Amino acid sequence: MLKVVLNDNKNNEIAIVIPLYNEEFVIEGVLKELKSMYPQFALIVVDDSSNDNSYSKACLEGIFLLKHTVNLGQGAALQTGIEYAIELGCKYVVTFDSDGQHDPKDIESFVNRLKMGDIDIVLGSRFLGKTQNMPISKRYLLKLSRMFTWLTTGLWLTDSHNGFRAINIKRFPNFEIKQNRMAHASEIINIIKTLEMRYEELPCNIRYSEYSMGKGQSMWNSINIVFDYFVGNLMK
Amino acid sequence: MIIIKLFLIIVLSIIFILFAFSTKKRTFQKLFVVFGYLVLVVFIVDPGYSDKVAHLFSIGTGKDLVLYIFAAITSLINIVLYIGSKGHDSAITKIIRENAKKDAKKCR
């Protein structure tokens, strides 16, 4: 199955967009793993003005490397990567976190599902897959965000804040993330509803480590996310 | 007391000049600023008027009225500034994004 996907990826048909911010210890490993598994995919890394050596560590052979000169946020980095993928002529875009939490093996099933043509966006769900070491607080926080998503968009998802997605960007070139920071996750669900995109959730494995948990979202930041989301909607 | 009143009127006049003669303001905004300026000058010169206006709106005293107006204006200014900063954010994002795409490189 994997071979079919890889051989089909002529002229950068599939791009993996990776927003990057201060991940100098893990980014090299993440990119090497992706490169070895998907050598024909366009790997687009958008460094969001990291303070460490992430930018230079991400510069591996064949990687498309972009840099924000000012830190804008993950949502902005994703949008920059998506726009660049469109410029490269990509049809499908996979969004993938740079902290090593996502499992590259899952990309195959996401892309294959998109290629069937009856779905426009595939959303990763850690509650459908094998998630390792998820703290209880995180589990409840995600359940709350699931309720929030349902209340604001009417879509009932098992996991509304997962950075692992695959999008048929050729069909939806107007897919535009306007929320620069973390509220983009909720905004994407809103975009799905507004653009009437056909969506499906697929299991994805998340590997929680001490490193990744140390960089996770705090409860206070969740309040900021909700605030950003509402203000962003009001100002549309 | 007169010195304090003079000081307040001078400060208010400086703020008025800055706001009223800003080229970006629309006519109704300028009229609103002129009206606000005149009302505040009257209140400073004769605080008794603020009591009368307060009674018209069933607000305790003129001091309460001034406090409410101050709170309302401060909140409004905060909202206007926040919306303005968001607009700048959007413009800055666009510029940074275009530069990032223009300077994109394929590592070798």
C-alpha cells in the first residue's frame, strides 16, 4: 500500500507541512524518519523564528525550509506551509507536529484515505488510536475542547485539537487559517463546516514523552485559545 | 482650586487637539470629541452641572457620572486599540509570510 502512495507522488503531489518552533533536540530525528519513509514527499518545514538551532538542524538534504522572521504562532506557520505547498503544485497536504509526538507510519493511511476521493480532509484522533502515556488532566482537557468544538461548530469529533491532518488542498485552495496561534485548531473545524468539506477521523498514535509533555498546552493557555477563537470570529 | 482646574483644562485641551485634528478621524468622530471636550470643560469649571446631569440619568452624584463615563471611554479605547492591533497583526503576518515564501530554500 505504501509503495502505491510513494510512486504516485510525482511532481510533489503530496506535501508534509511541519511547523517548527524551538525543537532543536528532536527535529532532526523527526525529519530523518519522515525522509526515510516518504522520500518522494515534499517536506516543508516552517521555522517560526526559533530561538535555538532548530532552523539549522532542520536543514537536511531535500527539505524545503522556510523561516518566519518574527514569531507568529503555529497557525501562521501552518498557513505559510500550506500556501507554499500550493505554490509547489501539491494536491494533498499533511500537517505534522515537529516535536516527535506523531507517528510517521500513520501518514500512509491518511493519504490513502484522501486518495479515495470521497473525503476532503482526514483528521487524526488520538482517542481512536493507541495513545501512550496521556496524562489524565490532558484527557479531560481534550474532552472539554471536544464539547467546545461541538458547541461552536456543531461537529462532534472524538479529538478536535490534533495537529495531524491530511487535506485535499487542490480541491480547497481557499482553505485559509487566519488564527495565528493555537486557536487555529478550532478554526480548522469551523473551516470544515463553512467550506462544507467532507471529513473523517482516523486513528493516529501519539507518543507522549517527558519532552513533549514539557512543551504541551497549559490550562491557562486553553483560556487564551478560547479568547483568541472568539475574538477572531467576531472580527471576521 | 483654580490652578487644578486650569491644569485639568490644559491637559484636556492637549488631548482634544491631538484627537480632533487627527486626519484619520471622520466628521462624526470629530464632533463627538468636540462635544465630549466641551462637556468635560463645563464639568471642570462648575462641577455642579455634573450633579444636575447625573440626576437626569438617575445616577447618584456627578462624581459617579464622571466615573462611569471614564470607565466607558477607557473600555471603548481599549477595544478600539485591540482591534487596531489585530489589523496590524494581520498585515505583519502577510508581509512575513510573503518574505518566508520568497526566501524559501531547498536544503542540499
